[in-house]
Amino acid sequence: MDKTDARRYNAGTDERDSRYIAQMSMYLFFFANRAVRMAIPRSNNRQRALPARRRIKNGMESHMMNPEETVECTPTTIVNKERKATMKKNTIVRLITAVLALTFVFVVTAVAEEAVTIKGIADLVPHTELIEFVTPKLAEQGIIVDLVATSADSNTNERLAVGEIDFNFFQHVPYLNSEIEANGFDLVPVGAIHVEPITAYSDKYASVEELPENPTVAIPNNVTNEYRALRILEQNGFIKLAEDTQFSLAATVTDIVEYVKPIQIIELDEFQVIPTKDEYDFYIINTNKILEAGITPNKLFSEGPDSPYANVVVARSEDAENPAILALVDALTSEETREFIREKYGDAVIPVE
């Protein structure tokens, strides 16, 4: 979807909103009309229920009670009076319902103009859960967060770049930079929220000491996460990486200069690591993928809290100062949200201080 398509999409959304307001106005007009008609008492109901002769007689009797007043009471006179009363009542009903309907339109339009909606894409855990946590607070400020998807993929940054969404929340800065370098996206990080330490897990062994000789390990093969996986293998005495990798923050198995311990490293797409985990002695993956899968494997070793891979909210550079997006970042980095992260995720997700 290019920028023109995105603008057409947004225009279509505005048109649907306008039709919705019009429909709601019609419904309100109908129901208000019915309510007002029921609320206004019909004072001449009893008279209408009587036969014409009886009504004439009652009319004559009532006027005979005041001999000073002389009124000609005929069937035509009574019918005309009833018609006038009915027309007057109907006019009042229409005026009241018209006022109510117009008031509704003005109120809904005012709310629509004041409320700001920002569309985004976020990973399910913990990203979407964090956004859901701060949604009520943002709503009080007139900001509505519309998550069009809760699973980021390889096209998420492109969808942001062309204007289909206003922000995304699933990646760290090194990954964002690799996307910008490869595709030329005009995107910027707006705020760092939390770190998901990359961790070595095993379903077969409870500790590193229990691993067999020459174990097999599966690691994600994207540029930044592969470096992170190889880095913690180095920190735990399995391999030694070329020195320049610590500056580039990028590495593959070709950058291994020494195997300190015998180990077989299998590079996989990160989405295939967990589904094929039973084929390996252990595997390395981001903690949020473990949370999303709802599994509880044994934790062997992990990245430290000083990781430079904080997950960030990303926007187009033109929206870097967008008040609604900045409000989202403020809410996600508030002390209340930090405490929520600590209580819900423990050391699997670390809030940025």
C-alpha cells in the first residue's frame, strides 16, 4: 500500500464515520419522537372515546353551568378544536425531537473532533498487553489507540513508512537501523519501553552442567538477534567472536574465531525456533516469544540487564513530535506501567529506567 492508497483508506474511514453519525441521528430522532409522544398526556382521550352526541351533550352541559357564557357547540366545532389541539401537539413533538437530534449530532461531532485515534501494530506479549494497560489513561486524554494487528511481521515497518499505521511497537533500535539501511525507511524511535533479554532455554536439561558433549543449539538468524545469541554463547564459554563484532553489533557463525567447547549451532528463522525446539538440546530466543507460546522451559543463561536492545515505539520522522504518540510513550514509561511489568513478567521483561 503506497501513500495514496493509505490516504484513500483514511478518507474511507472518515466517510464511514460520517454515515454512522447520520444513522445514529435518524435513530435518535425516531426514538425521541416516540418518547415525547408518550410523555405528553392526551387530555381529551376520554372525550374522543365518547359518541359524538354524548360529547355534544357534555359540552352543552358544561357550558350551561355558566349561564353568562354563551358558546355554540356543534359537532363541527368540536372536531375543529380537536384538530387544532392535535396539530399543536404534533408541532411541539416535532420541535422537541428536532432539538434533541441536532443536539446529538453536535455532541457526537464535537467528541469525534476532540478525540484523536492513532493506529499501530504491536507484538502480542508484552507489547499489546502493555498498550491495553495504558489505554484507559490515554482515553481520559482523548486519545484512542487502535491496534490493527497484534503480531508484527517483515512488512510492519513498510506499513508504517507508507502511512497505513501511525506507530509500531515490536523492535529494538539495532533491528530498526538494519531495516532503515536495507529499505530506506524514514522512521525514528520515539521512546524506549522495555528489554526482553534473549535467553537460552531447554526442555531436556535443567542447567548448563547437564548439557551433553557437543550439544546442538538453535538460534535466530536475523542480523541483531543472531549476534545477541552468539554473544551470550561467548559469555558462557562456548565460543569466541571476532573483536569487531562488539562494535558492529552484528555477527553470524562465520564471525566465530574459536570454538572453546564443541557445539553445533543451527541458524533458523526466529519463528521456527520454538516449533522445532524438540530437535535440539537447547535453543536461544527472546523471552517474549516464550511468553507468547505459553511454555515454561528451563532457563539456562540469559542476557544481562545492561542490554542495549530495548524495545521502542517507532513512528515516521514527521510524527516524532506527534502529541498523541508522545502521550503513548509517556504512559508506557510511567512508574505505574513499570510496576505492572515487574509484577506480571518478573525478569522475563525488564522496564527501561
